[in-house]
Amino acid sequence: MFSGLLNIITKEVKEMVRDPKILLSMIIVPLLMFPLMGFAVQTSVESAEQSIQETSIAIVDQDQGPVAASLETYLTMFNFTLTHFDDLTIDQAVQQMQDSNFTNLVIIPDGFSQNITNGGTSDLTVYTPFSGGGGIASASQSSVISSVIFNFADAIVDQRIQEGFPGADTTEILNPIMWDEKSIVKGQSADVGPSVLFGLMISQSIAMPVGIMTLLIFAMQLAATTVASEKEEKTLETLLTMPINRTTILAGKLTGSIIVALVGAVAYLLGLSYYMSSFTGMMGTGNIDLAALGLAPTIESYAILGVSLFMALLSALALAISLSVFAEDVRGAQALVGPLSILFIVPMVFTMFTDINALPFPLSIIMLAIPFTHSMLATNVTFTGNYIGAIGGIVYMAIFTIVVLYIASRLFGTEKILTAKLKFKRRTKSIPRE
């Protein structure tokens, strides 16, 4: 029954690989785009660190008091470059700061030291140039001076507490309640806060649904293009007249599309993993043994996730091939398949930002009725071990896939594959004759 299947698969793979659009969009772009984005993130972080080291502060000291002097000493402890504009007005100092490329301008008003010494408060104005760009590096110029001034203010508070309560622990006075966050993982207590676990897993929780959505969209476009291109080039008639079972032709097209799509998926996930790893240095979560917490992926979880992804891929390809029968050319096939991307995008968004079971019941039923939702929900198996829910989703997708494959095989088994057309015609109003 499947005689010549290998030849059909080889033919499909060769035709798709020769297409520069497929090679560019599914393999080259993912391999280049995400590493470049990751490199951009790393470079921006390094440039932000460099900008902090090169912070130069202009100061207009209208107070000339001891607390103002202490503030300047505190700023020099961070290796900031300080320059005095005491003989200038504020407007002149602002203009001079911009002309001299200072990162900040600090205005210490008259009475600053006296107000703070008497236990009161005083204003302190900090100017930071805003250019509308610069990313992380520009934002760090403002945040670093703010954090230093906050630390200086905390030091003043500690001094006041020591004066009012000699020998007291300022930490206990300012923080009367100390709490320790722990998590419950699979019914067991874990000495780690939930925010830390969420931080560790957020990259996978975002990357996996996005990767699956992209894979399904590309695969569906591929499958629709293979049939439509042969109809457009008039080679499908020749293929159907060959002594090969039409079911074999359908299986060959599906298998060829799956092979190329999987190569694109590997390229996509490799590039995406490099991109997401660029953020690990900024998480500050330390070393956490996920295996000891029962959150490390296992062979079983990978197997279930792989089967779920395969069923989603197979059903998407069969659906695309079935729709491409009604297209006359490649552009028409892409127009028919394009709206189906909503079946991938909506589940992706919901699985990234919420729990499907926490949605209102009607909306939850609608989401679960979309077969591709289950492949994205299966990504949680690698962490939670909810095998029963994932297996139920696989069974549902298998039923959906069988129905779609049956429809596709019936279309391939008749002459509708050559004659079926789906057109959208405008209705024109007829002009009555006078």
C-alpha cells in the first residue's frame, strides 16, 4: 500500500529545501536572530555596567554645610567623578552639564544640612539628561544615582536611631517582622521562595509555547505550499497518474513536511535557548537543585511532551493539506491557511499568562476544545509531572487528527484535489435598464 513512500518523502524534502524562502524563514533566521538578540542583551548589560563606572556628577552646593559635605564624600566612595558648579545658577548649571556631557546634576539647596541635623527633612534635586534612547545604559545613569542617595538617606536614619536609642539594632527597629518564604512543591516543603522558582521557570514557560506556536505556523504554511505549488505548476496531475496509491502520496507529503518542520524547530529552539540564557546572569537566584525539588525534566516528561507535539504537528499539517486542495496557487493557499494561526496564537497567550482551569468555565471549555491548546499545556509536564492531563490531551488530539486525516484522505482519493476551488466573489449590484 505504501510502495514508493520513500521516494515521495525524498521528493518533498528536496523541493522544500531548495526553496530559499523556507531555508531562510525556518532555519537561517532562527539561528541568527535569537543569538543576535542575546548578544544585544549581553552587550547592553555590559555597557550599563561601564556607564555606571563612568558616572560623572556635577554639583551645585548652595548649602556648604557638614551634611552636604558628607553626601559628597559618600558619592566619592563609589568612584564617581564630582565637579562643582557652585558659582553658576541652576539654569546655567543645567546648560553646562549638557555641554560637558555630565551624567547627573545634583542641586543641594541652602539649609540642607541644618534641616537634617535638626531632625527634619530637606529637598535634593537631581537632573539626568534624557535623550529618548540608549536602552539599559541610559536608564542606569538615573537609577544608580537614585540608589546611592537612598542609601545615604538610610544611613542618616540609622544615625538618628542610634542617637535616640543608643546601642539599638537599627535593622530590628526598621524591620520588626522578618519572614521566610518557602514553597510547597508536589506536596513537599522546599526551602526556597516561590518567586525564585517562578524566576527560574519563566524562560521555559514563555519559550516553549512560543516555540510550539512558531513551529505549527511554519509547518502549516509548508504543507499548504507543497500541494498548492504543484497545482500551480501543473505537476500534481502527473504525480496522481503514477502507479502510486494516493494515500501514499498524502503520507509522503505529511512526512516530508514534518521532517523539514522539525529541523526548523530545532534551529528555532537552539537560537531561543541562547537568547533566554542571556537573562540568567541578571536573575540572581543562585544555585538551586531542581532535581531535588522534583522539578527537573525526566525521560517520561520529555516523551509525553514529544508525543503531544507530534500529534499537534500532524493534525496541523493534515488540516493545511486539506485546505490547500481548495487553493489554485501558493498565494491562495497561504491566504486560506493564514487565519488558522489564531488557533495557535490564542492558546499561546493564555498558557503564557494564566491557568486555563482558572478561566471562566465557558472560556475554559472553548480553549480546551482547541486541540493545539493541549500541546502547549503539555509543556508544564516537564515541571509538574501532570501526566494524566497531558495524556488526556494527547488522546483528544489523536481523535481530532484521525478525523482530519480521514477528510484529507477522502479529498486525495477523489478528483476534488484537482477541481475543488474556493473563491470569494464580490456581489455587484445590477443597474436596471431604463
